[in-house]
Amino acid sequence: MEINECAKRTLQAKDKELNDAYQKLVKSLAPDDKQDTTDYEGVKKQLLAGQRAWITYRDNDCKAKLTL
């Protein structure tokens, strides 16, 4: 039981670290100058979709391992 609690705390810490890095990345996605024609809003949407898919995968993978 202690191992599970330790793993849970470790996961929470890593999840916070990942979220902080994600937030920093999203904030950095902005044009440097007026000539920058990158679709930053589109990039942010793709990044968000990828993050949500990864979180779904992570949670489902964890649940599957708990049932073994």
C-alpha cells in the first residue's frame, strides 16, 4: 500500500512538471515579428489535441495495468 501511495505522489509531481512545461511552451507560441506567418493558433490546437490524447492513453494504460 505504501508503494502505491509513493507512486501516486511521484505521478502527481511528474504531472505537475509536465503541465508547467506545457504551459511555458504554449505561452512561447507567438510571432516574433509582423513578418512571421506561422499559424500559432493552429499549432496550439494541435498541441492541445495531442496532449489530451496522450493523457487519455496514459490513464487507460494505467487502469489496464491495475487490472492485471
